[in-house]
Amino acid sequence: MPTKDANKLKEKNRRYDAKRAGKRARAWTAMVYEDSAVPEWQDKLRELLVECLISPLHDKDVWTEADEAANPAHKAGTHKKSHWHIVLAFKNPVTYSRAVEVFKTIGAAVPPENTSHVRDFKQMARYLCHLDQPTKHRYDIKEVTVIGAIDYNTLVMSGADENDIIDAMCQYIDDHKILSYRQFCIMVRQQHPEWRQLVYHDCAAMLSRYIRSYAWELEQKDIERLRENR
């Protein structure tokens, strides 16, 4: 019989919504193997107008002792089959079956629903290059393919990563005697586009001060040498 009590009806709807939400997600992941992917599979994804992240080709992964313990066929130290990790990012939560439809169009190997469901998009994005897995081979974030409007570099950056990049930028300024912020921006456009977010926005003021301070120090050294040569 229909539930007439308002509170019971609300609870029934709440349970239904919770159950429904558990079967939907904004992001799903799968793997693509070289020998099973359809031709031009990345172009097919672009044609589908689905935002996604594609890892570098994982061709240096090896099985671990834990993997071998779970499956004796996966001998520790031997290389895994080369593959790409792919993460689909939808504007609204979609079902597993909807994600599978997309994955199947490119010949992806789709894991079970509970494994394919991405619960933390940032952490999954970082996993594409093993940024938080020190025992695994670390891949270059510049080799991640982005389809859509995802800012991958900003997404995966942690506080520690940002500090390391700032250190690298300051060292570059010192090594190449960069004396103007404009000169540094030109270099970034040409050689390090992955630095743009920090250089153009987040750390623009700090880097400008650093360059001015460096130029001033060089000027002071020149003045001191002139004085010594008189």
C-alpha cells in the first residue's frame, strides 16, 4: 500500500536517492591496451565530446611481491603489459553502464563497477603518473593527454610539488641570468609551458620580486668590481 505518513515517505525517498547516487559518479576509469584498442581511439574520444585524462603509456610497470601473492601468475619483478589509464569526467553523475558504453567504443578494458568508480578525482589524476606511489615508476606529467577543459597541471599539484617547481624556476633564473619578468615569460612559453599557471598567476608577484632582487645583486657586484679596479 502507498505510504501515507510524510516522514516515512521522506525516509523512503532518501534511501532511494542514496541507493541511486551510489550507482552514479562523475568520473570512471578503465585501461586501454595497445593490442586491443580500436584505431585512432583518442580521436574517437574527442569526437564523443567527453572530457577525459589519458596517462602516458605505462610501459615500465612491474609486478610486485604483493601482486604475486594475490596471483602467482604475476611474478614479482616482471613487466606488466603496457597500457594507458583513462579517466572519463562527466558534467553530471552517470551510471556505470553509461561509462562502459564510452569505454567500449575505444576497446578499453573496463574493471568491475566498484573499481572503475573514481571516488577522488584528484588522487586518480595523480595516479596517472604515480605521483604518490614511490615504489612505482614515475611518469612525466607532460605526457598526460587532456581532452576537454581540464587543467591537469593545476589539478595534480600539491603544496610540495609547487615548492619544488618554484625552486626549479628560481634555479633557472639564476643559471640563465634572467633579468626581467618578460624575459622569463618568453622562456616559459617556449620551453616550460607546464609552469604557466604559477608564472602568470599564482607566483607572478613573487617571481617578479625574485628577478628584481637578482638583477639588483648583479648590479651591486658590478659596482663593487668597478670600485676595486679604480
